[in-house]
Amino acid sequence: MLHDFFADTASHCNLIVNGQTIEKVNSCKYLGIIIDDELKWNLHIENIHKKINEIYPHFPRPPDQML
């Protein structure tokens, strides 16, 4: 997985390792933490909230400042 931290320079280049092209992704899960291409916590917080909501359906949503 290739994270596009420099959108202008990485958008037109391909990363090839051992003859295989590495796919560009917008986010990935690593060691239980969701990392997105902008290094923001939104996807991780939303995922945690979704899991908590499955167990405790009336758990309050995080404030918009956190997302």
C-alpha cells in the first residue's frame, strides 16, 4: 500500500517492488489504527464509534470537533 502524502508528485508515479505495482490507497488499518492519506483520525473515530454502537446502541456520537 502506498500512501499519497505528496499528492502533486506521487499522483503520476508508480511504485514497483519486485516487479509488482504497489496499489495507492486512501486509508489502511495498521496495528488496529486506521491511517488515512491525510493523517486524520476521522475514519478511526467513526470506526470505533460504530463498534461501540453495536454493543451500546444509545452511546452518544462524538462531537463534530473531533471528526
